[in-house]
Amino acid sequence: MNTEPTMQLPGQWSTFGVGYDWLFYFIYWLSVVLFVAVVGAALYFVVKYRRRPGVKSEPTGHYLLLEIGWTVSPLILLVMLFHWGFAGYVSLTAPPPDALDIRVRARKWSWDFEYPNGGHSQDELHVPVGRPVRLILSSEDVIHAMYIPGFRVKRDAVPGSYSTLWFEATHVGRTRYFCAEYCGAAEQPVHEADGTDRYTGHFSMNGWVNIHPVDGPAAESVSGENTWRSGWASYLENVLRAPIDPATGHEVTPAQWGELLYARNQCNTCHSVNGSAMTGPTWQHMFGQNVDLADGTHVLVDENYVRESILQPAVKVVRGFNPVMPSYQGSLTDRQLDALIAYIRTLR
Ligand code: HEC
Ligand SMILES: [Cu+2]
């Protein structure tokens, strides 16, 4: 594994690098070999069977062995390519259960990253080395896409739903990410305090992924380009701090905020968190499980299902319950929905 880029590919910064690049170069060299073979044979035949005076062409018959050969060998190759591609796709889409969750909110034209402790960073992502990290992507306006070439991952961020991607960084350092879905550009520049004009747009939606060592010096001692040198734990504690709840004066994590919203929005009049069914199903051990629906089908309780259940409760009604839950469309913000989901996740 090597963080130095090659002619064709960026450096390898995640566990996906080796397998991905192996397949890429396999396909590349396969294409080179086949190109040379096919074009070489064509040129050879052009010369060998060129028109000459006195020579008359004779139509050839079937050559069964050759025909079976050129049918079966590409078939084997394509099945192998499909197998490797599919196995890679499966490992890209299935994060390990202990992955660290970071929420990513895209908007025109910046990124907001929210860490498990509730802290935020803008336009710079901070992750620990050697730990699986899952990004939960959403968008506040149009479709954006999180693309981290060094990790070999890319995923759309779509308004109104959640998508995820995961990776495990293998080296301490920094690598770039980009928005990979054209999302427009501002018509007017932003006037900075120092008198300069700054243009924003799709092109400016990029930044650095800082890959921190797990332990290390306190964050104050390193900054700027060397931010990643700071230990992950101390950076989280000292810089990516949780917001303060004005009511209590304490720092709150998204899950703690979700718990407050659970009470404030009267979800607790119909949903328990201790396993007992009330007017609605209990939230205990709900997340990550399959739930039976009234129409006889079942569905996995994930971020998108919980979101839909809150905004459009009548779409998927849980078996054994009446569709009496009110819709919270318009009365809960995206942030509040995220916090409720974070809380429900902790009740697994
Ligand atoms: C008036 C009672 C009531 C209130 C208040 C209520 N719910 Fe529900 N909820 C239900 C019922 C009944 C169901 C099961 C039927 C269905 O799926 O619509 C349900 C289902 C759900 C589900 C799907 C549960 C599962 O097991 O699949 C979620 C998630 C949910 N509610 C979240 C919330 C949240 C969040 C709030 C507060 C913002 C809330 N509910 C407020 C009655 C309520
Ligand atoms: Cu974008």
C-alpha cells in the first residue's frame, strides 16, 4: 500500500486501495493485451490477404474449435470480472457494525461534518486512522456527491434521504475530497472583509480529509496544514466540541438532543424505550431489526425507514398497530430528524 500517486491513480489511503487498484490494472492490462492482439491480427490479415493479381479468394467454412474458443474465453473473463466487481461492491456497501458514524450535510456550496460527540467541522473532514468510518450523507438542497479518490469511494448526497459510504484509512496524513455532482455556482461573489471577492460554486466544494493518529499531542500544538498530526481523541475533545445546550449549559451529543426531542414532541406518549408497546411500537431494539408491516411485507429499520415513519407514518404501518401517528412533515427540521434517529440508534 502506497500513498504516492501513480500515473493513473491517486495514492492509496484506505483499505479499499489494494483490491480496487489490482482490479483496475487487471482490466487495464487486459485491454492493452486484447487491443494489441486484435489490431495486430487485423493488420496481419490485411497484409496477408491483400488483393493480388491472379489470386482468387476462397470462402472459408466453419472452424468449430475456434468459434467455441472465442465464445467461451471472453465469457469466463467477463464472469470473473463480474465476480470481482460484485464482491468489491458488496464490501463497499456493507460497513462493519462498529464503524464510527459521521454525519455529512451537503449544501450549496459547502460541507458540514458532524461527529458522534455533536461537534462540527466545516469543509474539513477529520477521521482517525485504522478505524472503520461510516459517512451518513444528506443534502439540504440539490444532489451533491462525496468523492474521496484516495479512499476509492464516492456516493451521492440526496435531499430528503440518507445514503452511506464507509472506509478505513490506513495512513496518517491528508488527502482531498471533492463534490462530484455538478451543483451550480453563485452568480454573485461573496465580499470578504479584506475587500476581496470570493466566488463559490460546485468548484469550491472540496477540501481535505485529515487522517489523525488515534492518540497524540493536544490539538493546540498543531494547526493548519499539520492539523492531522494531532491525536484524534484530543482533537475531538478540544476542537470538535459538542454544542452547548442553552437550556442546561451542558454539551449535548446528537443522541442526547434526540432524547430531549422525544419528550418535547410527545413521541413518549405513544412510544416507550423500555420494550413495552403503547399506542405505538417500542423503540427498544428497533433499529437494525426487520419489522413486520400490516401489508404482510417486512422492512429493515434503518435511517431512511425511520425518517419516512416520522414524516409519512401511513406509508408503512407496523403490523398490530393502528395508523394513528400524526405526520411531522414540516414540524421537525432535518437536524431534529437526524437527532431523533441518532437517539433511536442508541436504543439498539
Ligand atoms: C399518537 C401516537 C403517536 C405519536 C405521538 C407518535 N407516534 Fe410514532 N407511531 C405510532 C404508531 C401507532 C405507530 C405504528 C403504526 C405506524 O407504523 O404508523 C408508530 C410508528 C412509528 C415508527 C416506526 C416504528 C417501527 O417499529 O417500525 C417510528 C420510527 C415512529 N413512530 C417515530 C415517532 C416519533 C419520532 C415521534 C415523535 C416525534 C412519534 N413517532 C410520535 C404512534 C405515535
Ligand atoms: Cu456539490
